[in-house]
Amino acid sequence: MQRLCSKKSIIISNIKIFTKDDKLDRVKDYFLNEKKPFVVRNSIKNNINLDFLNKKFKDLDVLSLNPKSEKEKLKFQDLVKKVKNGEKYRLRANTKIGNKLSRYIDTSLLESLKGNVFRPFDYLLSFGKTSRQKTLFLSTKNCTFTKHAHIISGLILHLEGEKTWYISKKREKFSDIKYKRLLHPNPLYVTEKNVKNESAIILKPGDVLYMPAYWFHYTVSHNVNISYSHFFTEPIGYYLKNSFLMFFFQALTNPFYAIIKAIKKEPEEHIFDKHDILDNCNKISDIEERKNAINFFRKSDFS
């Protein structure tokens, strides 16, 4: 029987931790049946770091977020120079590199857990020039973001550096989501940070994190760090059982034309910066709610 990454699985701060001595079947059973966040420690071997990426992709044009949280297109080698110079540049969900990088990463754990299942909604993640399932994240020191959740699940492979993930101890209620609107909805579900209701866990190189769909979280980077995410959709029963209102409302507020627009461009061209969010906030008709929304998002650096 294959084993993964101490002698037993343990629970710390409500997040399940597996280690290399845990049987793969035990990890897979938790993944398939519990549908809660968990981490597998030191479960993959890799040699991916900033220099490796620069060697492979130095001439690639990438869309980054600059220190002002504004979009800026530049060559990857120029991005690396800025990062090494201590500037707060970062890549969020870059699919160009993500798709090219997958061949250099040990993804056997991902494949063992997820199998060959490819659900209908997964096709939406694969339209366009590159698959949205394979993405690269590159963050620098003190990068963070507002507390949010996605319609898709992710298996996150941490490759370099360290980052703390703050994860809700239990599923949030639909009523906890801020600034829900039928017209001009926010691109992400967001809510308030509250360390009393969150588990904190530091990811290090070789760790894998499972983040289920509609589970709220945010991160804080301690240094330059790199991670690779494989995104996918859950069975329809998952959404109907665990997050029906969130799923229904998001389906209602994401019109068909937005999907068509998305599949015609590279996914990273749709990353939003502070201007995108604040423009949406300014469309809120209620003056007090508009003011609160603008103040809420101004506190984030959109990493």
C-alpha cells in the first residue's frame, strides 16, 4: 500500500494534517467523503524556485500586480528582477506558466486523489487558449487579500517559501457574505476576517492543501513564495448539499456573456485589481453601503 508523507494523521486547529506515513487510501477517503480542508505535509518533491522559473520563462509576457495593486504587463525576467529587488510584485492565477510548469512538477498525489474524473463544468475551465485548471501563484512578503471563496475547489502544491493560510473553521453561511447584488455583483464572495473563527496553518515547500469550493480563506506571505494550483469542480451533489444558496446566487448573477468573454481571452487578462473592484463598489446605489464597500476593499492589497 502506498504511503504518503510522523506516524499518524493529526488535527491541528481544525485542519486535518496527514504525513508521509499515512496510507494513501486514508487520505483519499477523507478527500472524497469529508470535503473539508486538509494538508499533506512534505508530500511532493520539487526543484521549482524563482531562478528555475526565470530560466524557463524569462521571455514570457505576464500580467502582474504592482505595488499599487494595479495591473502591469512585463517580461517575466523583469518581474523577477523587481521581486529580487524587494518590490511588491506578484502573479495571481497565471495560466500561461501554470500549464507549461505542470510537466516539471510531481502531480502524482493530485492524480491519485482526483483520479481521471472530468465533470461537465470542468470543460468551462479548459476553454480558451490555456486551461484554467493549472495555475501559478507568485507572492512576495506581506502580500495578502480579503477573505474570499471560489465556486471551484483547488489542490494547492506549495513549491517555494512560506505562506500562512487562514481558513474558516466551518462553512460560512450565505448571510455572512458581504455586498451581494443582482446587478454588478462582486467577482468573488467575500466576508469579514475573524481570527477567532479561523484556523491558521503555514505551508512550506512540498506541502499540498485541499481547499473545497465555497470554503472561505485568505493568505499572508512571509517571503517570496511560489505555488501551483489545480482547480476543478465538485459533483453537483456537493453544491446542492453544502452551498446551494451560494451556488444558485452565483449562477444567477454571472450572465452567459461573461462566460463567452472569458473563453476568448487568456485567463490572467481577467484578474481584477483595486480599480475593478472599486468601480463595482461605486455602482452601489445605497450611499451608506457604497461607502462601507469602498472602505472594506481599500483595506486589501489585492494579492
